[in-house]
Amino acid sequence: MSISASMVKELRERTGAGMMECKKALVETDGDLDQAAEQLRKSGQAKADKKSGRVAADGKIVVASNGARAAIIEINSETDFVAKDDNFNAFADAVATLALADNIGDIESLNNATLSDGRSVEAARTDLVAKVGENISVRRIEQVESPDQLGSYTHGARIGAVVALSGGDEAMARDIAMHIAATNPLSVDESGVPAESLDRERRIFSEQAAESGKPPEIIEKMVTGKVAKYLKEITLVGQPFVKDPDTTVGKLLKGANASVTQFVRFEVGEGIEKKVENFAEEVMKQIEDADKS
């Protein structure tokens, strides 16, 4: 049968596949839109499976907020090029919007949730992999809820921070989110620092101080001072405020009778071991793969 441009357009809108792929699927299924869509879905899943082992360490951080609660999500691609693609960004924004609306806090539930176009997040991810030719990963998500003020800040698309305040105001919440994005504190205060981390640092400081040959009581004071300095550097309340280094975040909060109840900071690719490849070789490999398909 004759395949019209409107049929190709409709199938493309339903699946997100390329025009030539849509036309080919329609020809092979005698114009049956449902069968053609299923065929493209299977083809996309096959392509996604082939790419699933490839490292996706680029991408973007997305924050969706309704004023009382925020969802912060990391969605990865293999390259910065795809991370800037309109299709990738539309997918990332849609996933964040869904996560916020349904208050989803884990990846498995998010992957199974249904987007506004009727596809599951996993199905949409699979279609996107087939479309952009790279592995795409919905890596992590957290929900942050605030008793009073909620602030968020994204630095480009690579760093995002969300903070919940008790007390304070909207401007302060955003400023502290910006500070968190810039300085990457380990915890709000000393109580949030893992005991093993503190013990490790104290041991290192003790070994360094012992080399000075000074009396034990002096060494103890040296270690105590270094530990105190370390805690100021890694805790949010101890850090100099980025917009006014003459005061600490702790003093800023105290002056406003406010406190931080929770914060989350994501940075694209942190903790992922990225494979370094020769760019020219990678381009040639992609060309060869395209010729084979």
C-alpha cells in the first residue's frame, strides 16, 4: 500500500524514531501503525541493549520544584554533545516533572512510571537511545521537602543543589543552595560527618604532628586545632559564605533564626570512572558501525 507523509509523521510522533526508520517500518507492516510502532520499539530496545554497557558519564542535573518539595535528578549520556541535544533535554525535563508530580524517590519506581505521552520512562529512554545513538542512563534521584523555605540552584547543567530551611526566606534559601553548589560541603554540621572519616583525618594529623618532635601535650593541641579547621572546611555551617567570606554560613543562619534541615548536591558523573578514548578513533569506529548496520 502507499505510505503517506501523514502516516510517517504520526508514527514519528508516537515513537520518536527517524523519518526513514518510520517509513521503512510502515512499508514492512503494510501501513499498520500499531505493528510499525511495536517493530520500532523492539528495534530500539535491541539498540539500547547493545549500548547499555557503554559508560555514560556526561549528561545533566535537573531540578523540578513546586515550592514545598523538589526533585533533583541526574540523567547521563556518553557525550556533552548529546547532553545538549533537544531530545535529551526534553526527556530529562519530562522525567523530572513526573518525579516531582508523583513524589518518586527511587530509580526503579521512576523507570516504571508513566510519562504524559503514555510511555514509561524506561520505554522513552530506550527510544532516546535509538534516536541519539548513545547510552542514556537515569542514574539517581532524591526528593527534598521543606518545612518553611526551599531553595535550588543549578550551575549550567552539570551541578545542582537543593536546600531545605527551617525559618529564613526564599532569597536566603537560594543563596545557600548556590553556596552548596560552589563548595560541596560534606554535611550540615559536625554531627553529619562519618566517624570513620573523622578518625582517619585525626590519625593522619597525629602522625604529621608526631614528626615535629614536640611534647605530647603540644601535639594534642596541634591535632585538635587541625581537626577543628578540617571540620570548618567540610561542614556547611563552618564554611565562609561565598557571597560574604567575612561571615560563615552558620552565622548567617543564626542571624536569621534559621537552620538547614536537609540539602542535596549532585554533580554530573561524580563517582563514575570515565573511559578516555582517542576522539579520532571513536569517530572512525562510529562510521564503521554505521556502515555495518
